[in-house]
Amino acid sequence: MVRKLIKLVIVDDEKMIREGLAGTMPWNDMGVEVVGTAPNGQAALEIIKDKKPHIVLTDIRMPKMDGIQLLKTIREENPKIKVVMLSGYDEFSYAQQAIKYGASDYILKPINAEELQKVVTRLAQTFTEEVFEDLSYIKAKKNIEAELGLYITAIRSASRDIAISSLNKISDKLTEQDLRDDQYHKLYMDITSSVLHALEEDGLKHADKFREEYLKSFIELFNSASGDDLMHWIYTFTDKVSEYIKENKGDTYSNVIKKALVYIEQHYYEELSAQKVAEAVYLSPNYFSHIFKKIRKESFTDYLNKIRVEKAKALLSNNLYKVYEVSDMVGYSDYKYFSSVFKKIVGVSPTQYSEL
């Protein structure tokens, strides 16, 4: 017996037809399981929500919700479901609407069992192939996730040799996968888009122009290039983008730190760390700390303490809060540590400051 991979729902307002289809077709031989039947589109949606079928066979003319409305709703909520329309009316307008809203096939009543079997078998095969293609792509992408992260970090810091080393590892891992050319295309498009997105996040000047130039050249290759052609292209891309970032990294540093300062201003009262801010500006914690000190001429911790103390001074001046309350309000859970930092920066303790 064929293992049942595909779930199917039958929708028809005529009980004899839906039960006849459910009970007489050789579903097992097709690897299909009928997981529910319904007399109209409204009832079918409940079954679809619960059973999550792969294929829906539906009549067009039904009370409460007809087949066209059901098709439209399925397309909006789960476009991967294959919908086959069944109709006793040989009218072009129904077929036209079915095609317009993405029906996978259109079969006239009385239903020819052989024709229905061919249609369902074809759709089941198509769906199975799509599922395994998706899984293959997802597996390949997950397999290069760590190297891709290192590659993008290296690109952002204009570390060309490290980027190439990471790219070599990505290439080796992809070569081990049994992928078609179009799957290679999609993976390399993801890699390229991730890099260009990083440039935009870093606020690099002319990033849009750079994106346009390289996406255009990529698209020219997209439909005809092999995996090897694309790998050669992405090595060239890596050289060019590393050179570009090296030339503009002063702008990169400044823009990243500007974003970090805005983030700190908005979150200083939270449990804030260099790692958390680094994540907010899409950098590794070590790299972020390095460029923060390079641009600001002070460490992240010193800057954060300075901001918090300034906020604390304003609150203490109002004489509305106790010192320990102010400590908590500006992000210090340890009152003693807050007092120590405050005195170091201001020259007096928080209590003394509030009494001035």
C-alpha cells in the first residue's frame, strides 16, 4: 500500500456525491487520505482549519458559501492548498472565475473517475515535490547559517580575507547538498540580499546604487547560470563589496554609532548591555564595543553610566522620588552601585545632590 502523505477534503451539497467520492475512489492507491467532507464552503473552512488538507475538491454551486468564495478564502489564508473545482454547469464564466482565483483544475459533472484520479494523482505528486524541495532548501540554508553570519560580520568590518574564508566554507557545504540550479540561485540571492541589507542598516552612502548595480548583474545570471557560475559571481561580489566598505567605513562607523546612541537614549532605563545594543544595530558585541570606543573616545559602559546619571540628576532635582527609586528608574537594580557611579561622575552622592 502507498504511504498516505496527502490529505484531501471533499465539498459538495449533494450527500450522495460527496459520500460516493469519499467511498469509491481508490484513494489509498494514490497515497491520499480523505480527512473530511462538507456540504458547503462554510463548513469546509472549519474542516480545513482543523485538518490542514493539501487538496480540496469542491463543487461550485452550494448554499451558504459557494465554491468560488471558498476558493478565494483558501487563497487568502493558505495559498499552498490545491483546489479542484467540480461543476455540473458547462459555463465559461465559472471556469473563468475558477482560473482567476487560482484553481488547480476544473472538472465537469458527471465526474469521470479516471479523469479525477489523474488530476488528484498529478496534484499529489506536485505537492510532494514542492514539500521536499522546500525541505531541501531549508536544510541547505540552515546548514550554512553559522558561516553566513560570520561572512556578513566580516563584510561589515571590511575583513575581506575572513569573508572569503567563510565563503569557502559556505561553498563546500552547498556542494555537499543535492541542490538544483534554481535552489542555488535562491540561496545566493538570499546571501546577496543579506549583505546589501547590512549595508543599508549601517547607513552607508550610495548603498542603494550599489544594490541596484549588483542585483542587476545577478538577475542577468539568474535564469541561465549554473551553481558554479553563481559561486564565481559571489566571490567577485565579495571582493567589490569589501573594497566598497573599506572606502566608506568611516561613514559606516559613524552611522552605526548614531543608531546605537538613539537606541541607548530610548532604552537606558532597561537592563542594557553592549550585547543588546550590538544586536539592535546588527553587529557582534566585540566589534560594536571596538567601534564605539573608536568613535566616542569612551567605552560603552562609561557612556551609558553618564547618560543614566544625567537622567538621575534631573529626577533628583524635582525632589519627587526617593534616591533608591531614582536608581531603579534610570536602570540600576543595585542602589549601592548607583551611588558609587553617581559620586564618581558628579563628585557628590545622590543624597547630597538632592539636598543641594
